[in-house]
Amino acid sequence: MMNLIGIVGTNSDQSTNRQLLEFMQKHFAEKANIELYEIKNLPAFNKPRDTTAPPEVQDLSDKIKEADGVIISTPEYNHSVPAILKSTLEWLSYTTQPLIDKPVMITGASYGRLGSSRAQSHLRQILDAPELKARIMPSSEFLVGLSLQAFDEDGKLADPNKVQELEEIFNEFIQFVDITKQLVKTNPNKNKSKSFSWEKN
Amino acid sequence: MKIVGIVGSNAEFSYNRLLLNFIAKNLKNLVDVEVLDIDEVPMFNQSDDQTNSEPIQYLNKKIVEADGVIIATPEYNHSIPSALQSVLEWLSFKIHPLDGKPVMIVGASYDVQGSSRSQLHLRQILDAPGVNAVVMPGNEFLLGEVHQAFDEDENLKDASTVQFLESCIKKFIRFINVVTIIDSPEGMKDVSSTEDLYATGKIDTTIEGVDMEAEDWVEQAAEAVGAVEGDTYVKLDRGILTVNQLNYFLKSMPAELTYADSNNQFLYYNRMYEAEDMLASRTPAQVGNPLAKCHPERTYSGVAWVIQQLRKGKEDVVRAHVPTHGPDKFVVHSYQAIRDEEGNYLGINEYVQDIKPIIDWYLKQTGQQLTGGDVDAVSGATEKVDTVSGATAQD
Ligand SMILES: Cc1cc2nc3c(=O)[nH]c(=O)nc-3n(C[C@H](O)[C@H](O)[C@H](O)COP(=O)(O)O)c2cc1C
Ligand SMILES: Cc1cc2nc3c(=O)[nH]c(=O)nc-3n(C[C@H](O)[C@H](O)[C@H](O)COP(=O)(O)O)c2cc1C
């Protein structure tokens, strides 16, 4: 079975994005092992002189390297991605670069009606930067708007249409992970071998 | 004009800091720029509110007091650095100092594109309803390949770059002026000319023959009219007090009081404290000045507007919350019309109060609480967001 890492894109104690990933973990238990990952204990990135990864970052990096794919669920703060998630990605790009060529699925939940669409579009652009270069699943936006009302007491997504939509996207993602593996094997990312770095170039 | 420049990086060394320092140093004939760092600001966390911490309050105060803000952003992974993002999250969570504030974006990065992508993200973020800054359109100042841009003295090497930077700053100054006028309640129109703020006119009580701007105007004017003082009795409606009693009485008022007459001359304040200890500072030498001398020029339109409301009888009082005092105070300036029995406008009683102790006392006495605790506070940002997303969904 496929092993996936689900990154909770916030350091908040209460999070509808965490709820969403927990729901996916349970709902898709037959199809994949999804391990949730919390980023709240990662230090804040500050471009240190030393480019070795702090232990918490190394830990996340190892998990990503071993996983077949990554799901990132992002809140929306000020039409963008929360600072803590950005900081996590800065660490990864600055040190071990484990996301290069890694299949990534983006999900998001927000209190507003638009359900993190703007944050997701920023996240796509960020993951496309040369030091991250993830393989982001195309044409697949899964968003939960008005997220405070979206889950029932058992943590299940209340709207059956939403559940179906999520199932379709998730099934596609499973295939996308396989296809990407093929693609990467035959066309490895050029940056990967060179290990692109802004600071060295 | 007072500007704060925010360094969008928390790194020990930053080219964006050099860029702001260069602006502060080289364009000081145009603007007064104070460069602020963000490295002390903690990572934003919705469930650990640190809005009241020193670094955030410091930034808040500086931004609120400034006429405009320049943000210099690096580019990290095609976006703005998390450190800057975190600052903007704090400044849109419980407090909103950038609301309505003119902002100019500049940026330096290693790529030839010089932070163009991060500048675009920053624009979108500053536009979000919780931040709601007024970002200057166009004029992206992008400094690409920044590791080659400065000489040993930390000056920009390229003369045409310096020239462009200067033209951007000039444009920003004009932009700030325009935004200030738009924000004044009458819309685009500058209404400063509706009031004689230099007090060139004369009313029955105007004391003539004394220079209004003299530091000892009070002493000179008192001599000119033979003003009484000390233990002399004055008859009032309704009672009799000595001038001393009247003074102590006014100084015991729970507010800073200021009297400006209908000729827009500043005649009196109940001097309880030294200027620096006042909620709205006044100095003894200012008394007698025309109002134009008591306010910065950019506020003339707003001042004139307030006086017009009172003079024309549209309002009896105009209030404004002044948020520069930090979270422990809620300072309100009330401009109360002073009128005679016939309702003729005689001037303004401006009283300045911190009303927080009164509200706290009221809540304690009645056992009530303000709503807007932890959960609600988050939706504070959210409510605003919702309204806007609602509007977006419609179009
Ligand atoms: C600083 C701040 C900014 C926010 N900005 C937005 C926003 O732009 N759009 C939105 O839908 N919700 C916004 N919110 C509200 C929610 O935090 C957001 O909807 C989030 O995606 C909820 O995810 P969570 O339940 O996983 O925390 C903001 C909240 C904070 C604290
Ligand atoms: C994590 C990370 C990601 C970066 N991503 C980009 C990028 O996408 N585009 C770019 O032009 N430079 C990028 N850089 C290089 C920055 O432009 C460079 O560090 C620059 O000096 C930042 O400005 P500062 O000196 O003011 O911190 C990146 C640097 C770091 C540390």
C-alpha cells in the first residue's frame, strides 16, 4: 500500500485543516497509509549561515523522502499561506530539498466562502520554485469553504457531494503518484542532480 | 513626512536592509525614513496570542504614527519570506495598523527578476481585508542580482537605478498626499480652505495687539486686557469661585480640555501634566496660536472638516479614537461644539480621555463581559473576510 505524509499547514491548536486530513486518513485507510505531520515545533526560518537541517527539519525531510507522496493541507491567512507553513518549506528548500520530484496533492480549508483558493494558488507557485520543484498534481483543487460548519461530530465531512469529490481527486492522486514515479525515473529533474541553490549560484 | 521602512527579512545580513538604509540615508532631503527590523517578532500562532508583546506593539505604534510604510521584501521560493508573512499575520489578527495606510513595495533578490513574484504576492496579501493597506500601484522597484548591486560603502552602484529609486519615492510622497485626501470624509475634495485655520479674522473676544505665536502670549495678553487671577472672585452660571478654585476645578476634570475659539485660535488648556505625559501633548508656549500652528499641514483638511461640522451645526460632537497608545488604553478625542444660549458657535471644547477604565469599571459593576474572547477574536478577521468573499462570490 502507498505511504503518504499529510502535512497540517498550521500551528494552531484548533484546525479544520487538521480535521480534513484526519478525515482523509480514516476514509482512505484501505487505499493508503496517511501519516499526519505537525509543523508547529519547527523553528522559525531565518536564513542561518549554517545550511544543515535542524533535527526537526531533518525528521520531516526523512519522512518526505521515504513517502510515496505528500498531501499538504493549507489554511488561508490574508489570501496566502500561513507563515509557519512557509517557514517549513523554506527550511526544506534551504537544506535537504526532499520535495524535488515528489508528488504533492494540495488541499485546503478556510472559514470564508472561497475555501482557501487563493492560499492554494500561492502554495502551487511556491512549490514550483527551483529549490522545491515538487510535482504538483495538476487540475485538482480540493477546497472546503465555510470550514467551521463542514464537519459533523464524528469529524466526517458532512456534505456527501464533497466526499465524492474528494474521493475522485484522491483516486486520481494515487494514479498520479505512480505516473510521476515513471516520469521521474525517465526524466529526472535537472535541478536535482545539480542541487540548485540560490546562495551558491 | 514620516515613513517607516520594514525590512522583510529576519536574516542577520540582508540586502533589503541595505536598500532601506540607502533610501534613508540618500533621500533624507525628501523623506524621513526610520528602518525597522522584524527579527524579534515571534512566529505567528493563532492559539498563542502575543499581540501585546513588545516587538509587535513597537511595530504597531511606529506604523500607526507614520504617514506611510515602505516594505522591502526578499524573494523566498517565489513568495515573501515567512518572517514577513508572520509579521503581517500579527498585524491583521487583533490589531490592524496597516488599515488604510499608504504602502510602497520594493524588493531585492538574487534572481534577475528581482523579487517580482514575491512583490506580487505581497500586493495580494496587503490587499486582504484583515490587512487592508493602500498599496501604491505600478512602479515596482525590483533590484535583481542584488549580490552585485552595492559597493563597499553600501551605496547602490548604478546611477540610473538610484535615479529611478528617487522618482519612485517622489511618486510615493504624492501618493500619500492623495490617499490622505481620499480618506478625509468629504472624499477627493480638500476642504482645508473652508476654515480660516490661521485665525486671521477677529471676533469680539479676540485680544489684539499681541503676537499670537509669541511664547508668552498668555502673559502679554493678560496684561493687555487686565485679566484677573489668584484669589479674585468671578461670578459664574451658577456660582462664585476664585480664579484659583476655577483652575483647580478644571484641572481635576477626568479629561484633557482644550478651548479653541470660533476664530480658530487656541486659547486655553487645563495644564495638568507636562506635554510628554499628556494623551494629546500641548505645551505652555502653544497657547494663543492659530490652529494651523497646532496641526501638521496634511491634516488641515480633516481639521477644517471637523470645525465645519460643529460651526454649521451638523454635529454637536465629533469623536475620533486615536490608537497610538497601545492596548491598555482607549483614547478618544471628542470635539464638542461650544454654543451660547442662542446656539451661536463660540468654539470647540476638545476633551481627550482614556475611556478604558470607565468601561472596565462598568463591566465590573454590572458583572458583564465584552464578547469577542478567544474564538470570536479569530472570527474578527474572519468576519471581515466573509463579507468580502461574499462580495466576491457575487461578482
Ligand atoms: C491572520 C489571519 C488571517 C486570515 N485570513 C483569512 C483569509 O484571507 N481568508 C479566509 O478564508 N480566512 C482567513 N482567516 C480565517 C481562518 O484562519 C482561515 O479560514 C483558515 O483557513 C482556517 O483553517 P484552520 O481551521 O485549519 O485553522 C484568517 C485568520 C487569521 C488568524
Ligand atoms: C529559502 C530561500 C529561497 C529563495 N528563493 C528565491 C527565489 O525564489 N527567487 C530569488 O530571486 N531568490 C531566492 N532566494 C535568494 C534570495 O533572493 C536571497 O537570499 C536574497 O539575499 C534575499 O534578500 P535579503 O538579503 O534581504 O535577505 C532564496 C533564498 C532562500 C534562503
